[in-house]
Amino acid sequence: MLVAPFLAAAACSGSSDSGGGDDKQVTLTYAIWDQAQVAAMKQIISEFHSQHPNIDVQVQVTPWESYWTKLQTAVTAGTGPDVFWMTMVYAKYYATGGGIAPLDDQIKSSKMDMGAYVPAVTKAYTIDGKVFGVPKDVNGFGLCYNKQLFDAAKVKYPDESWTWSDVIAAAQKLTNPQKGVYGFVAPEADELSWYLTVPQVGGQIISPDGKSSGYDQPATVKGIQFWTDMITKYHVSPTLQQTTDTDPLAMLTSGKVAMRYCGSWEPEEIAAVPYGKAHIDIAPLPAGPDGNRNYYSNGLANSMSAKTQHREQAWEFLQFLGSERAAEIQAKTGTVIPAYEGHAEAYAKAMPEFDLQVFVDQLKYAQPFPASTDTAAWRDDATKQFAEAWTGKASVDEVSRSVASKMNDALSKEKK
Amino acid sequence: MLLLPAAAGLVVFEIWPTFQTIYYSFTSWGAFGGHTWSGLENYRTLIADSDVVHAVINTAIITAITLLAVPISAVVAALLSLPGMRGVTIYRTLYFLPVVTLPAAVALTWKWLFNGDYGLVNWLLSKVGIDGPHWLSDPATAIFAISIVGVWGSIGYNMVIFLSGIRGIPVDYYEAAELDGAGRVKQFFHVTVPLLTPSIFFVTVITVINALQAFDLVYLMVGQQSPAIQRTETLVYLFYQRGFAEHDGGYAAAIGVLLLLATLILTAAQFRLQRRWVHYG
């Protein structure tokens, strides 16, 4: 007796907010990897839920190291999340392999404006003429430095005039073996190291057509050499063994290194450490020897699983994730620069203790992140091989040639 | 009949996948499901892959070092069985703790202990004037560091089996040995060890099989980014890397078959050799 009116009421409220005409309660899973962005994502979800009461969204956080292996296994088995974060590295792989769904029909019918996003990001997720992701954010890079250590060594703070030689000169003055302080840190982490310097000297990781490796080009070798020289030639950076044992970001926020190249998603982590919040600031990324500022930028998108059971609801959620409001929420937390244009300023003001504007100013030099259909097949191998150059056991030139030949093998397999 | 549930589980989750793996090792995989027959292609790649050679050597080293856990646990178990030994329960719990601790927690804790600049191990070494290496990121030491953790982690399990084995040895033998003038050490070598050989054999077989499957410590304590990975990656790690990280399922299956063969041969060899040294009382 009591149940009947309740059901009737539920049915009424269900049909009144006709999102897609489907009034049954649906739960979507949304997979992400960054713990630091969970708060912003939850806020987006709660606002989305108040507009679409019949759609619940559950966030599933898996750390980056196991995110991709887990996702691929789950998607293959048909148990994967409905909506998930995608990077440029895997976009082609998921799109051509049938892991993520093309969104063109939905974009057309709901008149979504793809021109609202940073073009480099939209372009990276447009594969064979079809759109496979709604752009989420874009990465900028800068030079994080420790003001206290600069003051103590009486070195002028870095500014936009800096090039490679200024970094080297300052690092030499800042290095103080007695105190265990290094002027610079040169980790072996492609995205945060040589992907930033190789384009500055005109080198490339992969040819623009994605068919051959760029590692055997002299300019590429020069871009990588910048990093190994810091360790093996100038001795102004901790060794690869030290940066493997201790996170380079922790070295920066504990005053053990004076300079580190930083990504636009990192200031929040730096501010979480009181010493980092008090003494670290951010300068523009030093330019190449000839003033070239190009860099490889990754940017994320939200994609829909090709195997989702709830296409309509997933699209509703994707639309909201790509909305101006979602961009605003993310920008205000200072975690990422939204790909939705016009909200970079809110990001830049999110943390007044740092000059976040440098990340935003750099966006115009962004180049598409090096990727092919099966990027993982050569990217991990490159990292593994370059360890020899970082530890000084082999020259960058030798290792690069070996990396290029293995990479070309992997690329030729893709074509089959 | 009562075995049926367990047997069904074994067939569905162990035996059937084994045959699937063997089949997959002759195929080439698509990104999200689907595979095509590729004959011996994967095995041709396997023979030419220098990483496989490293992995075989590393796995052999880890297995050899982990076997040290067998004599160590036998000694620990014998000591704990001494009449009049106090606090046996506490020691037994302490030694057994690693067995019931999450491998991830174990790996993380040891990673901190082994940290080159701030780790407790090097701090202790510095007290006696030794400048310790970067244990886990130095290619020369990493494999020993993770093997030590492997030894430490398997003592508890071995010890429990040895303890019950020692309980099964009649006290008369020790009394007789004592009358003949044998001290504790002699009793250990001439009474305990020979009568414990069935347990020792069992533990050795299990230790070898487990060590051949070493993965978690390498994955969690060293990882793909470390300069030491080439000198620590094991067959199972390579299987994971090729199959899950680099999406080459068919090739990973071929590595799995190689591991299966190695395990079969080593275990069969141990069963043949046991006739020479195991005494079933």
C-alpha cells in the first residue's frame, strides 16, 4: 500500500527531467589516475548529478603505473569503466584497436563546439578524421627554483631571458657538495626531461608521419646530451641512482636541489610541503641555445569506452566534463590548465604563492606529444636503454642509435 | 567425490589456462581481443631476444640465493625446538609475520630501508664506516637486495613446516645420541637433518617453484624506470612487461611456456635426485 505512491512519484520525477528520455537509474564508472584531482572530479560529478539525478557516477582511481595495464585488461574483458581519462600516448592505440568510441554523431546532434578547446589537444584526439575524446587539459612546463638557495649562493633568479647556458652556469654556482646541495636535477624521465629540450634544438622523437624514429638525428642527441652533461660532465645533478631512489620532486621540496623542470600539474604537490610553499617559485622554461621554446606537450581527454552499456548517459557525462563549468572547477583548484580556452587565467590565479602564469604563457609553443599507434612498444624501451647514457657507461650518441633502431623495428611492426 | 569442488577449480583456473597459454604462444594478438595464428614466430623472437637471456640469468640467481632460506629456516626451527627455549611463540610469530604481510607493504618498507641516501641500512653501515651503495638502483647490487628480501620473506613458511617435522622426530633418538656423547650441533646434523629430509625436500621444491615466479619484489622495488632493471628483471616480470605493458600477448605467452618448461624440468630433476638423499623413516 505504501509502495505504490512512492513508485508513482519516482516515475514522475524520472520522466520530468528528461535527460535522454531514459528514466531508469544508471551508475557510470569513471576511471582516472591522479589522486590530486579527485576532489575536483568529485565536485564536477556532484554538480552533474544534481542536473541528472538518474545518473550516478563512481570515480575509480588507479595510480598511473598500473592504470593502463588494468584498463586494457578490463576493456578487453568488457568490464571496463564507461568513461575514462585518455592521454595522447594511447589515443591512437585505443581508437584504432576499438577500445574507445568515436563521438562525432553525438557531437553533431548535441551541437557541441569543438572549437572551444586548445587546438593541439583536439587535433591529437582526432584520429582518421574522427573525434575520440573531449579535451580535458593541457600541460605547460617551467623552471622550479629554490629562492633560499639562490639567495644563499647570491645567484640572480631565473627569468624569461634564460637559455641552456644560464642554467648550467647557475647550477655550477649553486652546487655545494659539503652541504649535499645540487644546483639542478636531471632525472631520466622523458616527458619531464628530454621531451622539453629536444624540440628546442630542432630534434624530434618521431617523424611527423609517425613512421620513423628521430632518435638518430644529431639534434635529438644534442637535446638529450643537455641532461646527461649535468650529471657526467658538470656534476651539478644527483646521479640516476639517486633520482631513482628518491623522487626528484621531493629533492626540490626538501632543499636538496635548487632547480628542477616542473609540469603545470605539480605546484599543488609543491605547496603541500610547507618548505616548498615557502621557498619555491616558478620561472619560464629556459629556451634553447637559439631562443627556441618549442616543447612536447601532453594533454588529456575524456573518452567513452567502446563497450559501455550506457552510451546515452556516458555522453551526457562527457558533455558535462567538457563544459565550461567543469573547466572552471578544475582551474580554480590549480591542479591543471583546462583545455577549454579562456580558463587558463583562473588556473594562473589559483595559487598566488607561485607564478603559475609562466605555464600558461608557454602553451603557444606546444607541439603534439610523440606518439604512434603502439607508443608503449618503443617508449619504455627508450627509457630502459638511456639509463646507460645517464650513468655514463655509454655515450648518448651510441645509445640513441640503438634506441632508434629498436624503435624503427617496433614502428614497422605496427604497419602490418 | 569430496575432491570434486577442488578438482573442478583446479581444472577451470589452473589446467585449462595452461593449455590456453600454450595455444596463445602460437598466436599474435590484436589490441582489444582477437588473435591470429602466427606459428613459431613468437619463439623465433624469443630465441633472439637479449632481454630473455637476462631474465633467465636473473631468475636463476634469485632462485639460487632464495634457496639459502632452506638451511637458515632449518636452523631456526631446530633452535626454537630446543627443550627449555623461552618465548618460542613470540619468535615463531615474528618469523611468520612476513608470510601474512601484503607483498606491497613488504616491498615498500624494504625500499625505504634500502634507500641509498636516506635509508636505514646505509645509515647503519655508515656507523661502522662503510659507504653503502644505492642498493636498489645500482645494477651490481639490486638483485642481491631483492633476493635478501625474498629469503627473509620465505623463512616463516619454511620454518612452520620444519617445526612440525621436528615434532615428528621421536625423543628417543636424541636421548640415544646424547648417551653416545653427541652435543647439540652433532645431534642437529646426525639426527635432526637426516630425519627432516622429507620436509627439506618438500620445502626445496616449493622454494624453487616460488623463486622461479619472482615478480612482485622486482616490480615494486625496482621497476621499469630503474637503471638496475636489466639486471633484475625475471621471466615473470618480462612476461608482464611484454604482455600487459607492451600489449604483446602472444609473445608473453611464449615466455610463459618457457617458464613452464623450466619449472617442469627443475622439479622433475629434484624428484629424481631425491632418491639419493631423502630418508623416509
